[in-house]
Amino acid sequence: MKNLEEISEIITKLKSKEEVCSFLLELLTDSEVIDISKRWRILKMLSCGSTQREISSELKVSLCKVTRGAKIIKDKNAIITKYLKGV
């Protein structure tokens, strides 16, 4: 958890969207970037009303991954849910 806290602290100190993107691209592998992007897309599609099966089929991911996202979307106190409303 300490490492995650350090990473979070660094991200909050970055000055622009470009710096955040550069930081993440340097930190993560190509496949991790793809995974995070896909997870974000799952969350966005769920928040727009797509069904879990539609998302699983369109993005070629397991229903388990989509279900994990659905649990987050249902949680009204989730930070992600709050920010998705503004996207």
C-alpha cells in the first residue's frame, strides 16, 4: 500500500494532463496501459447503460471483468462513479 500512496502523491504533484500521461506511460507496460484503458471503457459503457453482455461481447472481455466494473458503478460512494458523471 505504501507504494500506491507514493504513486498517488506523485500524480497529485504533476502539473498537466500531459505529465500524468507521460508518467503513466513510463511506469506501465504497453499491456497494462491497454488493460487500464479497457477497464475505463467498461466503466464508461456501464455508466451509459450498456448491458454487461453487450460490453463483454464488444470489448472481448470476460463477464467477470465487466461485473467487477458494475459493482463499482452501483456504489454511489465510489470515486469513479462521481467522476464518470462528468465524463
